[in-house]
Amino acid sequence: MGFLSINRNRRHSPLPSCTRILICAATLTGVLAGCREDQVVFREEQIEVGEERLDEIAGFYLLNEGNMGSNKASLDQYIYADALYRRDIYATANPNVALELGDVANDMKIYGDKLWIVVNASNKVEVLDKYTARRIGQIDIPNCRFITFDGPNAYVSSYAGPIEIDEDYKQRGFVARIDTASLSITGRVTVGYQPDGVAVADGKLYAANSGGYRVPNYENTLSVIDLKSFEAEEPVPIAINLSRVLADREGKIWVASRGDYYEVPSRLYCYDPEQNRVVKTFDLPVSAMWLDGDSLYTVAASFDYMTGENRRSFAVFDTRTLTQLTDCFITDGTENRIEVPYGVAVNPVSGEILVCDARTYVNPGRLYCYDHEGRFLWEVRTGDIPCCISFF
């Protein structure tokens, strides 16, 4: 039994889309055949939200990090055709997997017919069927962080060493190359300290080195790997404590820096490989990014120890003109509902904007959905620390 269960003959509820809530909760060990008689699940929760509709995109997965040491990483799923949001589906799809999804799910992407999930503290990459969420395989990579793809290969950044803070931390990170068919590791390249985001453009892979374990001795470089030779080139200085990285359609590299949480603020940088220099700097914090055509959506909750507050932002940038289009893509004043904006995604067909809210980091988060003009549509409770979304 898979989780992509689309009933195209259901009637729409007469209730307004923002108030349609139907919860069917299963017990931990029982079997639920309640809300939908053709589904058998073990412990997931199902919630009906939004509005049923047919779409070129069937739905999306949402990944929840879970707190480190709690083994509470989880996977949620939403199907547009029946407006059904399912929480914690991994255990249902994989009842025989010990410890379930694992500890701290850091990144997730769909490539081909597979769903790839990077589980940081469990030192593994889970590979699932993108329709059923059933496990296809597992790849063991220590302290793995982010994933990207090119051709037949997946590329995963790794801190390589143990999870610990030490300003003299000696272990440099690496990027592993994985054959997406056999799920075998076919190579690795040493990069800087604690590499996070990875992106591919024009035959090069870019890895954002943070040096986060070496505080206050942060890294400040973007590693560059030639994918044909799979060898590292000269790293590019950008800013300290780099985090996320994306490549736009023209091959420019957008890199976020966390700063030092004290005197050096979080900023967004645009690096042009052809000019070999940073061509634009934006004085705006960035926690997560999403590229929709030539529009770069960013959200942030950048903590400042000097003020004890999170600086929030919901910005959009034009990657062609290198200009900021807005500092708040939410247009109806409802952005104050979001406590800690932690992830963002844009439906490439409808233009709907999804924002993950980590809230307290220890309790369940929230997912907010807005139309393409930034007006609130619906919200739903997620797992702990919702971080990223993949459409299918």
C-alpha cells in the first residue's frame, strides 16, 4: 500500500477552505481504517485542509528535523486531490525499520523516482520510493548535511567528524559522490570545515563551508569541485559561517551566511563564477531559500545574542537584475502568526507559497500556505522543526 492515494471523485466540502479540519488519529499500536476506508495505517494522523483539486503536481512531502538526541525526525505528506495532510508517515510505510527515520533529518530532495532524505545525527541517507515512501536503501555517511544531484550522481556534504564544538577541531569535511542507481559511494573530495549547502552549476559543485564546530574560528570559503575530474579547485572566500547555497538559471551562486550571531550579521551573497567575485551583497538574514524561476524566495529567523531576539524576514529577489523585490511576500498582514520561519517552498504550477514555522523548536511546528499573491489560505500542525519540502 502506498501513500499516494488520490480519489478524483470526492465532492468538495461546503465549508470554507481555511476551516475544513478533519482529524483521524490512530493509536501507537492499533490499526486505523477510519477517515478513509481504503487506507490502513498504524500511527499516522490525517488532517483535511485546504481545498481538493486536481493539479499537475500530485502533492508534496514535508520533512521534520526533530531535536538532536530525541530520534524524532519525521516525514509528512500532502495530496492536493483530496486535500489530505498526513503526519508521520514513515513508520507506517516502513514498519520493520528499527528506530524509524532517525535523529535530525537535515535535508530532502526528490530526484527521478526516488525521495532522498539526509539524516544528520543518524549518519545516513535514506532513499525512498517517491510515491509510497517505502525504503529502497540506506547509505551510511558520517555527520551528513545536504544533498544535490547532477546526471547519474547524488552529492552529499559531510562534516566527517563527530558532533562537538572545539575551536581547534581538526577534521575537515568532504563531499561524497553516490551512484543514484546502485546507491553506492563512488568517490569523495575533501573540502573545508563543516560544509553545509551544496549546489551544481556548469560542471562545478559548490559547497558552503561553515566551520560551525570551530566557533569562533569560522570558515569563510565556498569550496569548488570540478565534477568531471571530481577534484577540488581553489576555494572562494565569501563570508564567515556559510550555510545555504543555490545556483540560479544563469549559473550565479547565491550563498547565505549566518554571521557570528553577535557583531557580524547574517547576509545573502551572489557570487558570479565567470567574474570570480561576489557581485551583490544583501544585508538581510537568510535561514532557507527556494528558487522559483528567476525569483529567489528567502525566509529567516536570525538570532542575535546581543539583543536576544530573532530577526525575521520573508523576502523575494530577482536573480536576473540582482534586486530585492520585497522584504515581505506575505501581503495580508498574517506574517506575525509565524514565530520562527525555518523553511520555504513555492509550488511551481500554482505559485502557492509554503512557509515552515519551527516555533519553539521543541514542540510541533506549523505549516502555512499562501496563494501566489501572498494571501493566507490554510495552516496545519507538523512534526517537530519542519525544515524542507519536496513536490512530486
